Amino acid sequence: MASVASLFSQLLRHFPRTEFATLVKEHRAERHAKGFTCWDQFVSMLFCHLARADSLREICGGLSCCLGKLAHLGMGKAPKRSTLSYANEHRPAALYESLFWAALDRFRGQGSLGARKAQFRFKNKLLSLDSTTISLCLSLFPWADFRRAKGGVKVHVMLDHDDYMPSFVLMTEARRHDVKAARTINLAPGSIVAMDRAYNDFSLFAKWTAADVFFVTRMKENTVYEVIEERDLPKKRNILSDQIIRLSGVEAAAKCPHPLRRVVVWDAEREREIILLTNHLGFGATTIAAIYKDRWEIELFFKALKQNLKVKTFVGTTENALRIQIWTALIAMLLLKWLHHLSKAGWSLSNLAAMLRMNLFTYRDLGTWIDDPFDTPPEVPGPAQLTFSLPGFGQPTISIQGGTSTQNPAITPARAF
């Protein structure tokens, strides 16, 4: 037999059962449960994402095929489709939300998620804010009303650029404007938020400026302003203009009376001008441009989430089931990010997700596998050597190994009758 558990089992070890049981008790998630535990539900939904199962039938069937290996996962047997469907519909999604934040804090405390790619001289917390819309069939998800013939939900994310994992997640109906979600976020003084034009709101800008929170965003073309100061431009850079401005529109000036900064950057790749707006008056213009460029990391996060995990098609049609699937997808994303940081193979996140999908129940050491997944698996260990003594013969030794026996030469074996 192999000396280690399956890769899937080794991944689940990063979610201590005592911590999980505490969260279950806190949310009263197993109230009226009959046999099918929240841990069984969590393992099933995590298998849905890591194995890319498209339906309840594939989840339950895939686990049933590995029935002899489920004991290592803490499961007694594979669930029935109706059992898993009922649990996703009725058990609180807040359980998996709390589990995600608890696991994320633990990984961050251990420094297991990597570091910032772009190196900046400043020590401020760098964040990016954006949302992604998940389209839904309105006939199957009537509660997710979006347009006349289309449904959808929106996931708002504040991404921490220290490890490129979320520091804020909010799921709303697709029709809710992005600015309304941004107003609910409390940021620490000194934080820098990079965002696109959808978050242009002068009341929000004034609130953040008063709280010493900095932002970098795209400026709308119809913004009315007056130039207060023209700043010197850096040499041999792609900065076309650097100005201190004041909003001169009637409503805009009343909402945000603070001086702002307008930086025009030349995008040589697409041959266009990018006009940035910020309330940070101290950084160089090239640093402001680099901060906005690093905002692209949140787009890569959404791309990795949708391409590698099951967040575009769902195994349940209720709002609670959808929320459970999205939160467990974020938990699976956390595991993939951790493995990607830990691996020395140099492969992409998508290749890692694909290889893990095909080796979930492979019995290999996880640390060895992520460095060289194509290596020859270890040999099956042979039987252990047994050493024991026979009484009355001066404590001779008989060793049994590989089906043969060796004796102490002082002992004469008895004849067979």
C-alpha cells in the first residue's frame, strides 16, 4: 500500500476539523441534519470545483467511483443527488463564507500565498476594486432578475495586491451599481485603491479624501474642471500631462471640493491616451500610472476564477445554492493559489488546476507532486522485517523477510514427521 494519502485528502488537511466544527456550531448549520454532515457537503462541493464536475450526477457519481478512498476524506459514503441538492438549498451559505475568511487569514499569517509582483517604493496597502457579472438563465433563476430575458448576479471584489487574494467580497443582484457596493467598504487610512471608470462618484471621492484614503481611476470624458497647477513632466517617460485640478461643475464642486490630480499617460501598445484621476498629490506621475496598470491583476483574478472553477454553470437553482457554490469556488481558488506559490515546476495556474483535476485521488506526497508531477511514483514498500525470540533456546533470532526465513545457526530445525 502507498505510504501517503491521496492529494485530495492532503489538501483537506488545511481545514482543521475542530475549526470547521466550531463554525458549523456557530451557524447552526447541521440543525435537523440526518446523517449527511456539513463536512460531507463541503468535500462534495470542493470536489465539484477541483474535478470540474458539471452536475450533481457527476459529483455523486465521481465520489461513488472512489468509495474505497473516501475514508481518507472524512466521508463514510458518497451522497445521493437529492441529499446534496437539499443541503445546498437549505444549509446556510454563511458557513462557507466564514470558512473562506478563516482559511485565508491562516494562509496569510503563514505567508503561503506569494508576494506582490510589481515592486513599489511606497509601503501603503495597494488594493484594486472591481466586479464581475455572472449571467444566469432567467427561467431557471427567476429570483436573479436582471434584464427582460436575462438573469444574473454580480460579485464585487476588493483585491489585496500583497497576495492577489480578496480582502472584501460582496454578492448582489446584477442590476446593483458598482458604486453602491464601494460605499459599504471601510478602508484603513493610507490605503490606495485602483479602479475603473464605473466607480466615478464625487461623493465617494470626497469621503475617501477626508479619511486619507487614496484612489487612482480613469477620468470620465465629460468631467468639467479647471487647472490650478501644471507640473513638470519626467523625461523619457510616457507621461503627457500632470495637472492639479479642481472640479468646476456645479454638483461636482459641491460634492468634492478637494483638489485632485489629472495625469495623462500614453499607451504605446494601443496608441491611445489614458487620462487618470487621483487624489494623491505626492507620488510621481509614473508611479500613478504604474498603480493603475497593476489594477489588471483583478481582471486576471476573475479570469482564473471563471476558467478553472465552476462559477459559470451551477448545480443548484436557488440563491443559497448559488452562494454556496461561489464561496466554495473561492476556497478552491485559495488552495490553487497556495499550490501555485509552493510549486517549483514553473507552470501556470490553469495547468496546475488541470493536472490536479486528473490526480485528485493519486497517492503521492503533495509537496513532491507539485514540484515534479511527471516523476515515477514511489515503489510500493515491501513487508517489514519481523524479529522475535524463541523461549528456551538461548534467545535465538528468526527473521522473516520477503516470504523467506533465516535462522540462528545454533538452532537445528525440527524434522517433519
